[in-house]
Amino acid sequence: MSLLDAKDEFALNLIKKVALKELANHSPQCPFFETVALELISEFVEVIPPVLLADILPHLQKGLEAKSRLWSTYSTLSMTKILLKAKHGSFRVNPALLLNNTLEFLYFTRTAKRNDFTVYLVGGALRALVREVCKQHEPSMLLFLESRIFPVIEELLNDCLTCETLLPSLCDLVTQLIQVQRSTLSVKYVDIVYSLVSADAWLKANDAAALVRLVQALLLNNPQEFRWSMVFRMLTGLVSSPKAVGDGVNGLKLLVGTGTLSYRDISPFMSEMWAAVNTVVGTQKILLLSLFVVKHGVDPLITDLNAVRGTNFKSVLVKWIPDLKLVKEEYDVKLAVVAGTRVICHPRVFEYESSHERWGSFVENILVLLIKKQKKGDSEDLIPEVEDPKLFLVTSLSKLTEDHPAKYLNMFAKHVNRGLVAELQKLCDDYNVNLELPPVETKGKKKKK
């Protein structure tokens, strides 16, 4: 018998011989031992057989209706854990009662000035309960959740102290409800989303990932009917916040790059967005620029950046080129290479001779990205339509140079490292693509005159 099996067996014996007895002999005046019993049951619920669970549940049902706030609270939280963890069928538990108890305890913790961690735990239990109910897709239960939860959220959002602690949980509650909607969001949903998105507490938060999840859910639910100005404003505000800059950029990437919103939809907010993103350094900025180019094109990016006070496309390009080397994860590299290829192949970006050296540096850094070993990561492939970034590069360069071979032959010869030219030639040979490149000397051989 393994150590884990022995531990489970010991816990089951405790539950049978001690915990059940304590629950049966519940004393309202001294519920300490009962709460310990509930903790034990919650911890080992996954290994409790159905027959034993059937004996436990009636005691929990009584606890839900108990007058003792401590007892009803522990019963509610334990029942929620059981509903979430147990693998044995369904239970005849009234979700409305669980929800009411949890909301009442939430009010109690807030009015009694309980610590943030207590409020956070109750918020987590509420979020877990809503997630379980949403899985059932029961219309009447969803309507009940909306009627009970939305007023609570509105009230809590007006309480600055509680709002900061509970905001992520409240946001996730609404996200879960949006994800199971089968039609366009009603006015009550839109109103509650506006309240959540505009909460100033996000700007003080250490983690705004819940807001990003909400944005993602909105984008999947008829987004054209939603006012996006408030969302853009909050996300650009997060970009300017040192604690949440990553979440802010991730949210903007969703708005810019999912393909759900057209350039016409997002163009009114671009000047404000790029002004905020201009302060960001490193890969976050590179990936947002790259995603914009891939989804909306080089020309709109040039127009938008040139409209931002204090910057322009040229100054952004100066930092973009060296920062390419910072990109490491496989799909991020793919995105950066495809976007970079579109920029270097744009007919007007490097039109004048004064920009040819910068073009050469851009080509070099794209090649370096492709050659170096890429790291597997959690990033998502945002451009599945492009199967191979190496093939995309060589075919794009071939099309670019075919009308002016002498011009680009000279640019490769003058401004691209010879070793990298050789790597590019290898790629062309591998993919059987014709690209006019300057000859490169190999070791032991002299270049023919």
C-alpha cells in the first residue's frame, strides 16, 4: 500500500468513526469539532465512496439551514467543495440555499470588517458555486443567479475597500455567466459589465487577469453591440500601471488581434492606445506591434503612430529592430517574424537610400530569430494561416526583389552580414525559392572574379 493510500484510508476511518458522530451530535453552543469534521470531509471528498457521502449529506443539509452563522457558513463552504470535487453522480442539494448562504456570509464579512483573506475565500467559494451551476445550463437557475448576484455586485463595487479585494472574483462571476449565454447580452449584462470595467480599483490591482478574461468572453458574444471605448480606456490605463502592465497589454492584444473587431471598430482608440504602449519596453510591445501588423496591415500602423504626439513610426522602428532579439517562445517568434517580414517587404517603408541600413538590420534580426533555438512556451499560435515562417520569409523576399533585383542585391551586399546572407541562401535552397543574393566566400575557396 502506498503512502497516499494509507493516508486516504486513515482519513476515511476518521470520517466514519469520528466526523460523522460529531455531525450527528451537533451542538449549536460549541461547533468547533463539527467545523473540523467538515474540513476533513472537504479535504478528502474525492475518495469518499457514494454510500458514505449519502450518510454525510443530510447533516450538511441541516447545517445550511442552521441559525448559527459559523455552522451555516462552514456547511455552505464544505457543500460547495463537495459539489466541485466529488466524482460520484449528482446530489439533491438546493443551489439557491447555497448561494443565499454564501451571499449572506459575504455581507457579514464585509460589514464586520473581516480581513481581506476571509473576504477573498468567500468570494472564491461564490465563484466556484456559480461555475458549477453554469455547467448545468439550467435557464431558471441562471435567471436566479442573475437576480441575486447582479445587485450584490453593484453594491460591492460602491464599497471601495471590499471592491479591491473582491473585484477579480466578481469579474469572474460575470464572465462565467456570459460564457453560457446563448443570445446577445441583455441590457442588465451590459450595465454590469460597464460597472466592472470602469472600476478604479483595477488601476491599484496587482493582478488584472480577471478583466482580461471578461474581455475575451465579451469578444465571443456579439461584440459589435458593445461600447468598447470604456474597455480600451481601462486597458490603456493598466498599461501605464507598473503592477498590471502585462495584463493591460494582453487585453489590448485580444481587442486588436482576435479578428472579431475590424480596424474600423478599433481605429478611434488607436492614438490613445499607442501613446500608452509607447512607454512599454521589451517583448510585450514587440508582440502587440507584430499582432497589429499581421491583423490590420502596415499602412494603418504607420498612420496611427504618426498621429501620436511625441512619437512616430520611424522612432518606433528604431527600437523595434533591436528588441526583436528578445522574443524567445516558438509562436511569439513566428508572429514576430511574419510581421517583420511584412514590414521589410512594404514598398514604401524603406524606399529611400537613407533607410537601407535600417532595412539590413531588420533583415538580420529576423534571420537571427529564425536560426536560434526557440523555446517551447504557453503562447498561442495567433496566425495559424501561416504554416511556416521561414517559407513565408523567403517567398516574400523573392516577390519583393523580382522587380528590382539590382537594388536589393546591392542592399544585401552592403547592409546584411555575410554569414546571415549565407543562412538566407540555405533557406532558399531548402525551399527551392529563387532569390538573387550576393555571392558569399566559403572557407578554402576564393570568390571567382
